[in-house]
Amino acid sequence: MERDAALVDLRKMTGGAIKQAVVAHQMAINESAVSKLERKRLVDASVSKVKQYIEAIGGELEITIKMPDGQMLQIG
């Protein structure tokens, strides 16, 4: 996925099966808040919101951190 990808791109990967209304319900926010979040680039959204959004569309968020010494840490 591109660095400039937006959250809406993830929802589109579900084939349109998941509507904004469903995401809003799962996240306990309104559809306009989902729309605003979806317009953000992934790198600009908070990790907690991205996690909530991904879980609302049925996914899981895993984060890999690569330290300067090459050590890898997996979160999620």
C-alpha cells in the first residue's frame, strides 16, 4: 500500500461490502466523523483511530518496529 494511502482505500479492499454506516456504528462515532477520518492519509491518523477503523472493517492491526540496531519488535 502506498505511503499516501487513505483509510478509505482499506475499506474499498473489502469490495464495498462494508459501508460507512457500519464502520461508524462499530467505532461508536457518526458517519461524518468516519468520512473525515477516511480522508486522512494513513500516516497522518492516530494509531488508536487506525486500529479502531481496521477492527471495524474486520481486520487486525499489527505494527512492526525496526530499531536502529536492526532489532525488530512486533506489536499487535
